[in-house]
Amino acid sequence: MSLLERGPFAIGFLGSLGVLTAWGLIGALIELQSILILVVLSFFLALGLNPEVEWLHRRGLKRGVAVLIVALVTLGIIGLALWAVMPVLVDQASILSARAPEYVETLRRNPQIAALDAQYHIIDSLVTYLSTTNLLNLIFGGITAAGKTVASFVFSVVVTVVLTLYFLASLPSMKEFAYELAPASRRPRVRYLADQVFARVGGYVTGLFTIVMIAASVSFVFFNLVGLGTLSLALSTVVALCWFIPLVGSSLAIIIVATVAFSTSPSTGLITLVFLIAYQQFDVYVIQPRVFARSVQVPGVIVVLAAISGGLLAQMPGAILAVPTAAILLLLYQEVLKPHLDAS
């Protein structure tokens, strides 16, 4: 029976049922948004670490053993970096807290700042906001909200690590299953395109490591030249860890490192702040486009636009996935759409 032969009630019922089903699916996707983002992020990380696993596998190790070695090395590097950084950050925070009254008095003695403070009470408001309780309320919305934020972060990290290991171990079988979904006549073409996609995602991770290493190396040299030699290793590690985070990572590194530098000397802090801001702009508009243009085969202007667009659409996860997504779309245009248009 065609749709025109049905009664108005049946048509309305079926239409309403379809709308409710679509609405329910959209609501479910919204509720599962954070989990879906973690799944996609874990899959991208697995693709990025897969070349190292394949390298060990080609040299005679079983894939499970190769995955275990790569995972332990990666987690070990992250653990050592945190172990090197945390004591320094705690010490510098203690020094900054102890010297805070001295800094406040220095500000009060400045004639211009004293005049503004007498009129607007700027310094008193700043001291109030930077107190422990108010700072927690300002950043997290209170101690309870701060605990929830920390718990959510820990949960996300654990889920991401577990999913990444699972995807990394089962990646060959997942790829073969995906290939079998394509028609037999087109399977070689699908296999070629999928391998190219995986290679470009792996190239993105390689390029990201290159960018982070350049930032850490340049920062290490600068810290030694500017008089922060005793802290250069720890501060360079902070730069490296933060530089992995898109959008806000470099700004977070600037805040942490500049705070430590200001606790050492105001002039050193100012020089460090200016240098890091200048390097941040150079990295975003010169280094990253050039590196990703080689490792992911995406033009530099598309790298910049993709990172900005991804960050605006989906914040940090969007910025992480923006460049490899742009690489995949560009590949599909070059290998699928363009030949089809040329043939028509």
C-alpha cells in the first residue's frame, strides 16, 4: 500500500513516530557525546601509535608484546615528565605564595598604581580573588565542583588509555572487518584509501611530536640563556606537556613558565613572557603549517583554518581531530571526488 492510499490518521501516526525516533536518537547522541569523543580520540591515538607497534612486529615480536612495550614506554615517558615537573611547580608555588605580600607592597608603592587603587581598590579586590577559597570558586565553582572536575578528568584519562590499548591491539582485525564491508570488486580500492587514511593520521601524530620537540628544545636553550638554567629541564618539560594540548596548551605553558620566571626576577619574568608569546605566534603560523604540510600532506593555510574551526565547533577534542580530519577529507577529494568529476 502506497503512502497516498493510507488514511490521514495513519500518515500522521507514522510521521510522528519517525519524528520521535529521530528526536530520541539525537538525544541519545547528545547524552553520549563525551563518550563518543573519547572513543574517536582513542582510535586516533591508536592509529598514531600503530607505526611503532608495526615496526616492532616486523622485527619478530608478537603484536600483543609490541603493544605492551609501546604502551609502557609512552606511559613511562609521561610519568617521568610529571615526576620531574611536579616538585619544581610545588616549590615555585610556595615561593610565589611567600613573596606575594612583598609583590603587593611593591605595587602599592608605585604612584600610578597607588592612585588607581585608591579610587577603585584594585589591589584589595585582587588579593580577595586570589585567596584559596575564592580562586576555587572562580575557576571550578567551588570545592565540590573542583572535585567533580578532577574525577571527570581522571575517568576520561583512564577510559582513553584503556580504549587506545584495545584499539591498538585489535587494529588489524578491525581493518580487515571494515574492508570486508566493501563490495569485492571495490575492495582493493577501499583497502588503498583506508591505508592512506591510517598513514595520514599516523603522520599527524608524528608531526605533533616534532612540533613539541622543537618547542621544548628552543625553550630549553632560551631558559639557559636567560638565567633559568637550574630550572631549564623542568620548565622545558612543562612546555612539552602543555604543547600537546591544542588551543589552550601553549597559553597554559606561558602562564606557568612566566609565573616561575617572575618568582625568580621581574625582569626575567618579563623577558620570558615576551619570548614565549612571540614563539607561540611563530609556532602557530609558521612551524605547525610547515610540519603538517609534510607529515599529513595538507597545505599550511588549511592546517590553520582546520585547527581554528575545530576548536570553535568542539573545543579541545575538535582541535585535536581537526587536522587529521582535514587530511582525510582532502584525500577523499583527491582520490574519489576529483577523478569522478574529471570523468563526467
